[in-house]
Amino acid sequence: MGALIHPFVQICLLRMRPQDLPSSGTLLALVLFAHTLMGMAVAAVNLRFGQALAAGVIDTALMCGLTTGLLMLRTLRERTVQTLTALAGAGSVIGFVAYPVSLWLHGAHQANEPSPALGVLLLAVLGWSLAVSAHVLRHALSAPYYIGLLISVAFYWISVRVLSNAFPLGG
């Protein structure tokens, strides 16, 4: 199991690139499943089970659709499997870290005990996630890092808009 996770940890540490991963449909399916589960787990902190499941599926589908569309637009379709594998695998690792932080922050809010330190920690995890996505996308696109970062922020914004419209926290 460690051998399976190790490359994604290395991507999260910006030490490996998407092209260092095998182009495997089986591996892609496995990490897409893991990405969906981690997205569901993080969403379940604030949503009911069915909504959390839908949020995990929608988030993974958005990642796949936006990334595939971008690579097709740039005529780099052959990089799709490795790019999605890198994004989904790294996203699963980051989700594994984000989950307990989200739980702690949610618990603090429920207890009406403000926790700025946990908020900053969650913000740091978000920044890390954007940095890793930028790293993967810049290599996939053969572009400068700032281009990968701009695209990562745009993808994140789209995902937040879609998910917050689908599952408003106040309702």
C-alpha cells in the first residue's frame, strides 16, 4: 500500500511530476475512487450523507472535465491519464490531511469556540492544495508555474461555485 501512496506524497511535496507516473487506466480508476471518497468525507463534515456523496462525485467529475477540456484545448490529450492520476492521487493525500482539520474546525464552531489557529491551518492546507495542483498542471501544459497557479485557482473557484450552489450550507 505504501508503494501505491508514495508517488502521490512525492507529488504533494513537489518532487515528482505527473509524467513520472505510469499511464494506467486501472491506477486512474483507483485514485478517482479515492478522490471521490476523500471529497465525500470532507464534505460530510458539513453535509448529510447523500449530499456529501453527491459533492464528492461532482467535485471529482469537475476535476476530470475541466482538466480533460483544458488538455484537449491545448492539443495535449495524450497527457490526460497521467495528469488526472496525479491530480486525483495528490488530492486524495491532501484530503486525508484536510479531513481531521475540517472536523476540528467544525467541532470548534459547534461548541461556539472560535479557533483562528485551525482556520489558518485549513487555509494552509488550501494553499498547499493549490500549489500542488499548479505544479501538476504546469508540467501537464509545459507552462510556467504562474500559469498552473492561475488555472488551479480558476478550477478551485469553479468547483466552489458549483458545490456551494448545489449544497448551500445555510439550507
